[in-house]
Amino acid sequence: MASFPIVEDSAGETQMLLQFAFTPAWQPKGLSMVINTECMNNVSEHTKFSLFCFKSKQQHMASVFLSTISLVFLLFAVASTAEYLSSNYYASSCPGALSTVRRAVKTAVAKEKRMGASLLRLHFHDCFVIGCDGSVLLDDTDNFRGEKTALPNSDSLRGFDVIDDIKSQLESLCPRVVSCADILAIAARDAVVELGGPGWIVELGRRDSLTASLTEANTDLPAPKANLSSLINSFSRKGLTAAEMVALSGAHTIGMAKCPSMPLCNLDSSTPDVFDNGYYENLIEHNGLLISDQELFNGGPTDALVVDYSTNSASFFVDFSKAMVKMGRISPLNGTSGEIRTSCRKVNRD
């Protein structure tokens, strides 16, 4: 993993990281450098647990300075996001919002179990491109290309009609109050619960984007053939750790993927319609469907966590819930940025 540890809601930890971020003579755990024993002798005892010395200060100063600067800004972004999002954001402006989404998701999943995975995937694909801003829901127009036609999304993402239905109900209940980005976040949680998975408190207050990025949809979403290093880097760029990547990958315990031999295959061959830890059990047996799935248990640093989740579903549920909350904090729009769309498929000015 190539990043400073990002600890949620921990001002003290953030301050410690910032203190050393501008000291290029030191290096945090996780970056591939060799410990310099002589240098370590000059580090006070209370910092040794988290710091490595550079073998050569001058050789690595420039590259580390640039990488730490970007990570420091990411720390500020994560901290500031939590200030804007709130679990009771719609308590007075639209008190029936959460129950409306829950009923719609319950109905949709009852009709088709696979829809639960589809709704969860929509939220993931939204957050990983630009941020959790509802950009994935925008349709193409004559002068605009959205994210739906990107390679990872085309003929793959589904559930848009369910989101449309929820939005229509909410517009009747509370016009121009609940954002499409928040609908995705709530629906993802409710879909997991409907399939037997854990619940979590969804932070709300996101606004909807005015644009989308086809380019970033093609580059930022993890590829099904990605190796472990690529996966770790992909999640790290979004402020998520390798451990959180392993937990979030457990979403593949439900849903389907395209296969060369047949149109669709269950991502979890044992219990495809139940949100459980069967995904990790399959990885232990080397039965991961996608290359990127099996990479999590392939002799690398994430093996131990896969083993833990395969035998401890409670541990998986807790970590998955925490990771979903953190993923929901990726670059949301708030304040006066963006808008509250009346239709999730288009911006209001169209």
C-alpha cells in the first residue's frame, strides 16, 4: 500500500501525519524503502512505530514530497466531507425520504434478487468516478456524453428504472430536496439489508453534479483483470486502504458478471442471492470468478484478511459497513455546488 494511513474522524491522527508529511527524511509504513538503522537511531521512541527512515534522503526527497503533498490534501478532503454530511440531513426537509427509498428497494428486490446487487454497484460506480455525485445516472445528449457508455458500464449497469421510480416518488413528496446521489447511497444500503447483509448509518447531504466524465469512467474503475497492486493503487487514489478494498470487494458475494462461455455467471457460486461471506470462502477454494477477485487470495498481503472474512462473517459485516460509509464520503458536492436534480437522468437546465 502506498499511502499514509487515513483514520476517520481522528483529528489527532491527521495532525500527526501532517507534522511529518513535509519532512522528506522520513517515510511512513507501506512505502517500499529499506530501513536505515543508523537513521532510525535518531528518531525518538514514540515515533518509531510509524516511521521509516529513507535510505537516501536526497535521492528520494523530490518524489516523496510530491506524493505526500497530494495525500495531505486528500486527508483534508476526507475531514471536511464529514462536516457537511449528516445522517439526519432530511429530518425536517423530507422526513419520509428514507422510508420511501426503503419501500421501493424492498419491492424491487422482491421482484428480482439480482436488483440488490445492481443498486449496490450503481453507488460504487458513481463514487469511483469524480465522486459520489450522481454523475453515473446522467443520460447522453446531443452535446454531452455521460458515463453510461464507458466500457465498465455499457450493457452492464442496471437499476436506473428503480432509481427513476424512487426519484419520482420523492419529487411528489418533497420537490427538489433529495438528491440523486443520496438516493444511490440509501438504496445501496437498503439493497444489502434486503439480501441479508448488514445495515449502516448513511450520511446524507450530497448534491448532484452538472456533468459526468466518460474518460474517468474508463480509467478509474477497477478492471476485472487487474492484479493486486493495481487494485490497491486504484482504491488508494480514492482514499481507501487495501483492507477496505478487500472488504468492499465482498460486494461480489451477490450479483453476476459476463463470462466468455455464457452470458452471465454468478459472482458467488454458492449463495448468489444472499449477502454473506461466501465470496471469501470461494476465494480460499480458488474459485473466484474474476481475476481481480482471486488476486485477493493469491499469496499476497491480503491473504490473511480473506481467511479471516471466510471464517468470520461478523468481522466482514462490520468492516464492509465502515468501508461503505467511507466510500460514500468520496468527493461529494455540497453547499451551493451542483444542484438537486428533478430527474436523475438529466441536469435541470435541459
